[in-house]
Amino acid sequence: MKRSFKYILILIAGILLGILANRNKGYLINAQFIRDHLHFRKSVENPGELLKSSDLMVVLTFGQSNAGNYGDGDYVSKQEVYNYYKGDIYKAKEPLLGPDGGGASVWTRVGDLLIAKGLYKKVIIVPCAIGSTSVQCWSEGFCKEKLLKTLAYLKKDNIKLTHVFWDQGETDNVDGTTKEQYKKRLKEVINLIKEYDAEVPFFTTVSSYYPYGNNNSYGISQAVVTAQNEVIAEIATVKRGPNTDSLNLAYYRQGGAHFTEKGLDLLAQKWVEKIEQNSK
């Protein structure tokens, strides 16, 4: 009897692990699930004091892989740059908690540069990018669910964003998304942010470059970049971020799409220039 009960428990445990593995197979393959749930990072002891700091930037970063952890290298932040994730704040460390990918993001570099230039004293990054995702995923798919959950955590903790950074467009280049489709869906994404905070500045990159899977000249979708530019022109709270399509030389990109360390360094500088221009 005892042996039978033991086998039943093993069977139940096996079924539960199978369900968990199936639901999170994408995470398990790239260690994302393990990192997000068993990261062993220590949260800051006094988050309330940190959030009361003067000259504090709190920035939501999202979009696809170049807004996530897909860059080269193992960058170590030198300034007071932090990572907010599911209700806790950690000292920022690549790869950041929240987005997918096992490499480095551009955001710790951006935070370091902003603080070094005296624009902010501290920076909290709230990252939730997902690689290879379309604007439609963020306007109505599972990406939207992740965005809304992230915003709900921020609302629960009474954390107010100072900036939103969106970097996306490559997947829509490959998908052949029309200008009208992209523009409509990006406005829907912006409206999700406006429901959280109607006045927070929303920076969008001009991004579509992807050297594979399309017949566009130089791998750039004019439909996508035109849509991005028109949204910037039409909505007052939408600001122009870097033109990542211009950073397409071989020593800026690895595998044709994601950024090398040199590429991340330059992209971070471009982000800081745009932030500085819009802070005057």
C-alpha cells in the first residue's frame, strides 16, 4: 500500500513537472524561466527611500530583442542603476530581470551615461521586452498581457514612470506589415501606456532594419519607419528616439540583427542625446 502511494505521488509530481515544462518550454530552453524565478539576486533594503530620491528616472523599456537582453558582452553598471522586477528593486545587473535573452541590454549603459552627465542621480529600469515580437503582439497578444502585468505591479507599488522607451519594428519588416497597420497598432500600444499615465513621454526608436527574410532595400521597411515617424509627428507625448536603422555596419551588429559591444555603446549614446534634447 505504501509503495503504491509512493508511485502515485511520483506520477503526480511527474505530471505537474511536465505541465510546467510545456507551459514554459521557451523559457527553459534559454534559461529564462530559471533566471526569472531562481535568480538569487538580493533586492535593495530600502526601496521606499530610493523611490523618494531627487532626480530619479524610472523608465519602462519594451519592444522586441534590441530592447531586451540580446546584445554582446557582459557589461557591469558603474552608477546607481537599478532593475525593478515584479515588486522588487535590485541593483541592475546584465542580463536584466524582466525581458528575455541571455546577453546584455543597452539600458544599463544608458543609465550610467545619464548619471555621469548629471541628468539624473539614479535610474530605475523596468524592462519587459520579448524577442521576435510584432507590434500586434503588444497591442493585442500575449505581449500586451505582459505589459499590463508590469504596469499593474508599478501601480500596486505606487511607482510613477518618468519615461517609456519603445524599440521594435524588425519583425513587422519581415511580416510585411503595412504602414496603416503598424501605425494603428502602435497607437493602441501608446494608449495602453496613457491609461496608466496620460502625460509620461513615450520615446520610440525608428527601427525596422533586418537583413534577412524581406526584399526591402537595405533591409529597411519604409512602411514601418514611415508609420513610426508619423506617430511621432501626430502625438505630443511621443518623442523621437534613436534611428537604430542607421547603426547597421558589421561592427555594430552580430548576426546582422543584435548589437555588438561597440553597437551597444553607440546606441546608448544616441539614447542619451535624445533624452537630453527632450529634457530642455
